[in-house]
Amino acid sequence: MTFFENKKILISFLPLFLLMFPTNQSIGLDGFPFEGKVEVLLFIVCLCLPFFAKNLDTISQRHFRIIALLTFLFILIQSISNNYSFQACYSTESTPVSNFEMNFNTENKCQFSFDNPLNKDITRTDYFLNFNQYPQNNQGIEYTNWNLYFLNQTGFNFYEKSFYGGNNDLDIPIHWILKDNNYERVSYNQYSELKKKEDVNDFDYGFNNLILPIEPSRSWLSFGVNWSSKNLSHYQEKVKISYVGEVRITIDEKEINLEPSYTEPNIHILQIPKGASVGFDYFYRFNGLINSIPNIPYASFALTDLDDNFINIYQSSKERVLNLVSLLIFLFIFFVILLSIASSKKNLTFYILVSCAALFITEILPSTYADIVEIIIILLTVFYIAIKKKYKIHNFILAILTITLLSVKNMNINGNTLYSLGGSDPLKYESWSQQIVYFLSLQGGEDIYLYQPGY
């Protein structure tokens, strides 16, 4: 194999390598691990490129030098760029926890996330704070873009046990009451006993909160989050904060407590001084009960300008220019390689048009039909292989991309996260996987040789 043939193989892996970096977080390209739909699609395409390395003969030595120079510039920009995302610490300290004997929950620390699995001081980083900006009544966690992956722990394994012939656990602290000038959580049983002895002051949500002998719903759990950064604010215009829940803003150690809102989104406009240290504390208090959710919106928090455009108050104009340059370099290298491996521009145009059509169809297709279409595509692919006797992967790129899109649609992870059902096996498996990474042990939090994931 000649040196240039080796270079062709290296070049074919280059887009995949560049995709690992936070190319442009404002459009969802925030690097490995990949979580957004755009990143997943690009990852699949870039992963397929090395299978076409032999078609890179059209890249000359001159083009190779240009690509090498641009790659060096890209890495240089990445090395001098700061992380202007918010450091997010999600908390379940005030979230109801199941009394299930094998439950797992990192209650007193920042919650676990596969986005940042080895740093226990933060859950992950959030570039924009745009969570469930336009909340709809009666639409819980799974219909929002809150990435509350940590709730896939057995510590939050709630389901209607009476349906399976068991009894609901009524000793789970769910309801907030005023006691000694502070609000604290009590269970249904505790609430009932207190109600017999004295008047109980419930937290005022602005609606009639029914106290029923039911476990909390996994679709409507309370949680808290703190967003902060070591960077100082670069934003000089007024900002708008829309929210459902409770918000505390800290600007240069001065705290601003916003009015709690649970029945509809509330809006607060303020001016953040340039060069200020800014942090946001958010808390959603209400815990919905299984099949008993009132007609209210779920947790919501969005930081925007006055025109409802998402903003990052820490990023400077210089950094935005560097991000744009990084994006242009990535796109240039990606399309140069893509054009080089295409057998003809006509074929490339056809593939692009069909891919766009597949993307459009999967977007409008109801998620209930996604798995059916997946099966049809797989059967057609098997039939094609049996008839045509063609096995090379480039013949199935469109099928791979379409199935990838349909899988995303089928799992309802437009909001980045799939929430397992209470009482289901996947909830236990997810909890095991989190414990394996969190404790760096295949024991997975279980007794050796008894329910152990590695057994």
C-alpha cells in the first residue's frame, strides 16, 4: 500500500474525528457523546465514509495539503476556545424516592449523566437554557426537551402497584406542607395523620392539589438544577426569563427570587450587567400522581432575548466568530470528501434529494407507525440482497439513514431522552448501566453473583 493510499484512509476518517469536537454548540454540534438528532445523522454518514476510501483518487496532493492545513487550524481553534456553556448540577434532593429495596439514587450529589459520566461535580453542560419553552397542559416529562436522564434510576421506580394485585407505597414523601416556617415533604400517611390532629398548610400552587392514596407519576416528578459558570457575562441587552416553577437569580452574589408560578408560564425581564457573575437556581416542586395530573403545565425554563431568541450570556462575539470558522472548516472538509467519493454528481444529487425526502417523511410520520416502516425497510433490504446479490455497504446507505431516523422517531427522543416506564425491566437495566459507570465497577450495585449485571 502506497503512502497516498494510506492518506486516503486517514482522510476518510477525518470528518468523524472532527465531529468529536464541539464544532458549533449553537446548532447542536457539541461533540462526543452525541445526543442530538443532527449529530446522530452526521455520525452515521461519517462512519460510512471510510467504506468508500478507495474512491478518493480525485483528491490531489494539493487538496490534501489544504485539508491538512484546515485540520490544523480547526484543532488550533478548539485548543484556544473556552467552554462557554452553563455548568449544570441537577438535583433530586427534594424528589420522591421509591422504597424499593434495590433502588439507586445519587441523592445528595449532582445527578449522573452519560454526557459527563466521569465528573461527579456537574451533571452536564447546557449551552442554551431552552427547556420546554412553550409548555402544554397535561404534557409531562416525556413530551418535553428536559434531559432528565438520571430519572431512569430504580430510585424513581413508581407505578400503579394495585393494578398488579399489590399495594401502593403511601410512605413516599410527596406533598409539601408548612412546618416551623419552612416547607417540607410528607407522605400520604403522614399527611392523613397530621390532618386528624391539626390544620395543615399546603404549599399554594395556585390550583386545588388533591391528596390521594396514589404513588407519584414518573411523568411528573419534582427536581432542581443550578446553572453557573466561571465565565463572566458578555451580554449587554435585556434578557427574558420565562418559567413554570420557582427561580432564584444570583448576580454578583445578589439574589433575586422570582414569584413562583405553577398554573401558567411567568415572564421576568431584567438587565444583566456586562462582566457580572451570573447563576440560576431552578426548582420544580409539584409531584403529580399516577393518572391524576391536574390541568397544568410541567416544568419550564427559558433564557432568551426580548424576541424569544435563545442566548448564551457568557459567549463573546470573538468566540462566536471562532465557532463559525470551525463549522465552515468542518463543512468544507466534509463536502470535499463527499464529492470525491461520489461516482458522479448526478448520483450525489439523487442521494441528497432522497435523503431529504426520507427526513421529511420521518418527521411528519406518527411515531406509532415508525416501527412498522422500519420492518418494511429491513424486509425490502433482505429481499434486495437475495435478488441482486449485492453486499457492499454503499448500496444500503439510504436504508441505514432512514432506519436511524425512524428509530429516533420510534423512541420519542426528539427531546434527547427516553424515559423508561415504571415497573419495567428497562428501568432496572438503565439503573445498572448508570451504576456500572458511576462506581466504575461491573458489580453494578448488586451482591456478587446475585442479580449482578456481569453474571
